[in-house]
Amino acid sequence: MWAVARRPRWILALLLALGVAAAFAALGQWQLDRAVEAGTVSEIDHDEVVPLQSVATPNGPLTTDAVGQMVSVDVTWADDEYIVLTDRLQDGKRVSWIVAHAIVDDGPSLAVALGWFDQLGGVGVGQLPDRIQGRLLSSESPEESDFESGERSALAVAELINLWQEPPDGVYGGYVVLDEPALGLGVIDAPAPPQEVELNLLNLFYAIEWVIFGGFAVFLWWRLVKDVWEKEQEAAAVD
């Protein structure tokens, strides 16, 4: 078969097939570059502080863009309504959070993570500000808590509603982690969400198609050479 492939005719055909494959590969690379260039990048600045009411509404879920946004809001605090969450990960160690019940000026309730501690003795939250600023995060699932061992570790807004003594007049579906913790507490690690790039899938599909076409050009040359060789073998067998 390779004796057939080395004939000038098929060598030229191979060069042509390789040239076609190279052209298709170049087109595939061009489509791939287009897919990257046309990809959408989230341009939301999650570190820019915006009013809470501009990105979230009471009794509704948080949008993807709202999660991780730095927000500010005026609040009053429900008296002595603090909940301790245990088994939270902070800087590679297990700590506890203190979560307070805040009431936004227009009535709805908001869960606020005030900060973390590793030993309960001597911890006090002190005077809390009337205006808070922090990272808005999604509510967690109450099923993450280990209730069998008496531990509450998940910040689940749906669960907090049943624990708050003062019935809420509506509630925000997420919670805020203060960027400046309450007195005596540590800053909870709440980084901004990573920027994600979404490729243009149509251009990506075209790029894959060109690569397949390039491979098919070389395969077609091999198939033609094999057909010629098989015919010559059959003719030789007949003779």
C-alpha cells in the first residue's frame, strides 16, 4: 500500500490534502478566537457598595448578579436576638459565627453575620451601627446543620424566621456579612465571586467542525490510496 502512496500522483494528492487540512485548521483557530472574543464577561463590580434595596427584594430569591454584592442599608436591631452558628470554616480552622436579627427601615427582616469567634467566653457584640455595610450572600440549607448532635451550623433564613422572637414583616432571602465586624469578633471571610467568561458556543462549534473537516481531508486521501491498492491486489490475484 505504501508503494502506491509513494507514487508522484498520490504524493501530490497528499500535499493537497495537507494543504486543505491546514486551511481548515486555520479556519478552526479563527473561529476559536472569535468564540473567545465574543465571550461575555460579567462586568459587575461586586466590590462597589450599592443600596440593598437596589439588588434584592423581600420575600424573593436573590439573582445570580446580586449574590456576592457589597451592599449598605439602614437598620434597627431586634433586642437580644442573636444566634450562634458553630463549625464554620475560617482560615483553616473551625469557628463560630454570631448572627443578628436586623430590621430594615421599611419593615422587612435581614439576617446579619456580625463576625466570628473561637471561644465563647468574654465575647460581646457591643453597640451595633444604624447603618451597615457588607457582602450579600445566599441563604444556606438548614439540612447542613447537625441537629442530632445539637449543632446549628447553617445560616438558613427559612430556619431563622422560626427562631426570631419578633415576627418579621417580610424577610430578605439572603444574609449580609459585615465587612467591619462587631466589637470583639473577627472578620468573616467573604470574598467577591470570581469573574466568569462564557464562550460563544456557536463559534466554538464551528471551530470543532473545521478541525473535523481537516481530519476528513487526510482520511479521504488515505481511503483513495487504499482503494487503488486493493484494486491492484485483486487484479494481480486474477492474473
